[in-house]
Amino acid sequence: MMTYDAPWWLPGGNLQTIYAALRSRRYLGEAPSFRRERWVTPDDDFVDVDFARHASGASAPLLVIFHGLEGSSASHYAEAFADVARTRGWACAVPHFRGCSGELNRAPRAYHSGDFEEIDWILRRLQSQHAGPLFAVGISLGGNALMRWAGELGSQADRVVAAVASVCSPLDLAASGHAIGRGFNRLVYTRMFLNSMVPKAMKKLEQHPGLFSAEALLAARDLYAFDNVVTAPLHGFKNTEDYWERASAKPHMRRIAVAALAVNALNDPFIPAASLPQAGDVSAAVTLWQPRQGGHVGFPAAPFPGHVRAMPEAVCGFFAAARPPSGQNSGHG
């Protein structure tokens, strides 16, 4: 049974979130380093995929990390997962959602919380070039998209991956979207995200004039407004409500047939505990781990100054236990 206890000197979800991202140790020894591959997408755009440079066997598992909103291979959780993969002798890849690798993508579209078609294309390409099983973990937004993919594929998912996990994912997008737009969340987290997202959207508008209203974008003060102006119309949704409803993974989790772990701290600042899936909302293939503490993609652990390896170790432990015996399905169809 997985357990987590926050250090006594980091009480509360906000401290566990912010301190983990800014101050906690991410790796043992040298920082993970990556080599980058640029893949041309079927619609003639591109995604950048970073592969960890550490050594791994040809048939070792490949850990695939789908980052969160405005994340990258430099995010604290990505480096922590890459380091845990290194200690286990697993290969590791961090695909970047479009526009998140440091260079603006070419197409009018960007990325969104329910982008399971992009997840599918990326996972199948990784599978085609890797001999061992694939384990896929999605962080926050990336985890909702990954679980949405697993629900969409149902019994076909285990032909591509051996197991999946979501970490601190807004599986009910409406509940989380409204929560992040209120109070302290609005002042801190919403502002942080918009400080990155709005300038990128303005560059997208320069790239594709007339794509949306610059005036409406600059007036956006929360993710609801941003999604209404940018995310929803660029990705085929009528408005924010339509996007949040259709992209949410929670209504599809009863259809998941591959081994899956959904990790959500009950004190996550902007994912209300009442919105989290319960046993009746998911299939028997899904394990729910909902510790009392951890914050949003935090899970800092003692000793001081703390580290963020506890959660990646737990997730990779789940993956190791789900790994098929040698000679059985390794994630290839």
C-alpha cells in the first residue's frame, strides 16, 4: 500500500506545492540531461521529444512523461521522474506538447487537457521504436489527457502501454477550472499560468492574424476566460463549458482496461477533493491513491531541505508491479 506523509515543517497544500517546485531536491547526483528529437506531426506541425541520456538496456521499460500546463523536461517533476528512471535502469522520454519546448509551434492549434489524439500518436511512435514495455505518466493536464486516452482506447490500450498513471490531474476540469480562478489560487497560480500563456498566445496571433481577438485575450483574468478566447475555439470546442465537459477524463474512467494509477492529494489547492473520482467512478483496472497531503504535484519529503522523489518512486513502483512477466505482452500489439 502506498503511503505519503509530508514533513512537519511544510504544512498545507500551498506550501507543499510551492516549496516542492522551487526549493526541494529533484535528483541524486548529477542533473538529468536530455537529447532532443523533433517529430513532424501528421498535420505538418512539430513536437519536440526529449530523451534522457542515461544508460538503459534495449529491452528495459521506457518511462514516458507527459508534462502539465506550461511544463517541460525542465519541470521539477520531470527531472525527478527521469532520475528515478535512471536508478531503475529504465529509458525515459518527455514529449513536449505543442509550443512548450521553447519554440512556438507552426499550426494555429496548441494543446489542451483532452488531447488524446496527440497522446495516441506520440505513444504509438514511441512504441514503434522501443523494444521494451512503455509506462506512461501524465502530470496535471498531461495526466487528464492520458487518462482520457486510456478511457477512449479501452481494451486496446494495453497493446500500446503496459500501465499508465495520472498525478494531481484535474479529472473534472470544470471543478478544477473554477477552483483555480478563486481567492489565493487566482492571485498566485492563475497569474503564474497566464504570465506564460498570454504572451505565447499573442505570438500565435502574430503568426496567424485573425485567429482570435487580441482585445479579449488581454482582458482575460482567469483560465475560464483564456480557454473561452483561445483554447476552446482553436481545438474544436464551442466554448469553455463545452471544452471542460468533453475533455474531462473522469466520465470515461470506467472504460479504462489497462493497469492505471490515479494520484491526487486531498489538499491539492486547486483540485477540490469532492470532485475526485471514487471507486464507483472507475473500472477495476484503476487504482486510486488519494493521500491527505501532497499539494499539487508537490509531495516533498524529509530530510530538510526536502526532495520530491517520494511520489515518482511510488508511481514507478506501481509500474514495476504492473510490468508483464517476460515473454508476455510488453506493450506491443
